[in-house]
Amino acid sequence: MRKKYIFGVISILIAAGLQSCSSSLAVPLFEYPPEMKDAAVRENIVKDYSAYLAGKKIFLDAGHGGEDRKNKDKNGIVTEADVNLRVVLNLKKYLEEAGAQVFLSREDDKTVDLGFRSELANNSGAEFFISIHHNAPGKSEDDFTDYTSTYYHAKDESYEYDPSNRDLARYIERDLAYAMRNSGGLGSFDGTYSDYIIYPGEGFSVLRKSKIPAVLVECAFHTSRFEILRLNNEEFNQIQAWGIFKGLAKYLRASKPEIKIVSDSLMDGNDNFVLEFDLHDSTGINPKSIQVFVDKREKEFTYDKVSGKVLLKTDALQPGEHLLKIVAANKNGNYSFPFRKKIIVSDDLSVRIAD
Ligand SMILES: [Zn+2]
């Protein structure tokens, strides 16, 4: 069903593209979004977005490159590594215009080990990791297959899953797909996918090893007979970067809850541990979204809407290290960054929270 639909859409687009040689009714392969055509409008948008992007640290990873240049379409016209890099360099330009600080895994065509990419990101001090790729078809697909997809790590039932990754993926996916005029495909409702779909229980190395919110974008299929007509065009790569730029800015504009520890620990009269946290977001907190885990098990807690305080009472914990995880979403549906800490209980049962 999905394949048939994609086939239909692409056929129309290719037919339209071919028409451009002979007919004045031709539909172009791509078009600048209206705001990119007008310098003043574009500048204003960048200025507006700088309210959310200025001072933000963002790590961009152009997939492949150097010795890894094997991903090409069947005629060798488009090399994925090169398209990834052009999108990244354009995205860097837009982000810097809006005042963000950008780090790159590579700035030219060179080999960067897969494991080293997440290490670079983790050590850079960046707050986000965005890996840029272009897709190729699986066994059951062909060179008509073409859709935009954005991956987040793990699945929501697994402890490793951080919903903030999916939020970031949703925003980037939507604006990228819109800018490219390439839909998100029908394999998921919003064009975002768990990386467990590709590698069950493991996901993508760069996402699994990243300690900061991370997404991997498969902008389009570099093997698609339609995309090969435009992916080597620098102007089109600017449009792709612009879509990702807007998605990231809108994600930041929608804000996310901040979680802070109020008191390390108190003991109540019944030898229970009591931990107190403060949840805050300018749009308000969705109380139903709050979850608190100790040693990977969900715990009961109380939440006071007025003060924003979460009170967690647990039975006495054994001396040693315990895992704490809290998630909460704001009224826009955006989740907090991962709040994963350790509860350290000493032999005298005094407690402190550590990273
Ligand atoms: Zn790739």
C-alpha cells in the first residue's frame, strides 16, 4: 500500500520534472520556501529564532566521508557522504547566523570513525547531537522509494528511551519534510522512527553512545531517481538545511521543563527516604506526564501543581548506588532533557544525589 502510494507520487513528480525540458507548465524539482526568496523576511526569521538559538551549542555530524564513500545511487551520480556534508555546512551557517555555537564531526571529506563521532559530541560541551544522512532502499524497495525520516534512540517501553529525543525528531522531521516537499513516509504517523526498527535492542551506534539529546536524520533517499536530480544541487541542500534549522528553532521555542533537586534527602519518621524535586516550565507542566523511576522501577510520588514540587518517598534503600530517572512534559507536549542521576546511600544511611 505504502509502496504504491510512494510510486504514484514520485511518478507524478518525475513526469513533471521531465516536462520541464519541453513545456512551460513544468513543475520545478524544488522551490525556495517563500521566506528564503526575500532577504529581509529571511533575516527577520533568523533574528526571531536567535531568541531561542543564541548561545546554544549544537553538534552536527555529516555521516560517512573519507574512506567511507561507498553509498551512491546505482549510476554513481550522488555520493551520500558529499550531500550530508553540504547540508551540514549550510545548517552550520544558519545556526551561527542565529547566534548558536556549532561543532562538527568533519568539515571536509575525511574519515571519522563511527565511535569517535559520539565521543567528539559528548566531549564538545554541545547540548544537541544531529547526525545528517541520506537513505538507501531495503531489499523490498527500489529506486522509486523516497521519503524523509528522523530517528530517535530506543523505544518508549525501554528504560533507555528518552522522550526528549523524539520531541526533537518530530520538530526537525516536520520542517525538513515541508521544506523539501518530501513527505515523512507512511511507516510512522509523524515520520519519526525508533532506531530499534533498524537494529532491534541496539539502535544506531551514534545515538546509543550519545550522552546528549540526539537524532539521526535521513533527509531523503540518495538512490531515488527523483532525488538524484536535485541532491547534488547546492541550492537544494540550502533548502534542506533551512528546514532542519527551522525545526530545531521551533523545538526550542516550545521550551521544555527544567527539573531541579530541592533537597538531597530527608528521612521521615518511618525510615523512608524523601527526595524533593522542582519542576518548572514557562508553559506549565502536564501532571499526567510525570514519571519517577528508582532502580528502573516506576515509583509513586506526589506532585503539587502550585509549588511545582515533586515529593518522592521510597522505602529505605540499601547502602550503595541507586539509579534515579525523572521525566516530565510541558503543556506543549515537550519532555524534559534526560534527568538521570545516582542516589548514593552511605553506610550510615545518609544520602546524596550525584551525576
Ligand atoms: Zn548514511
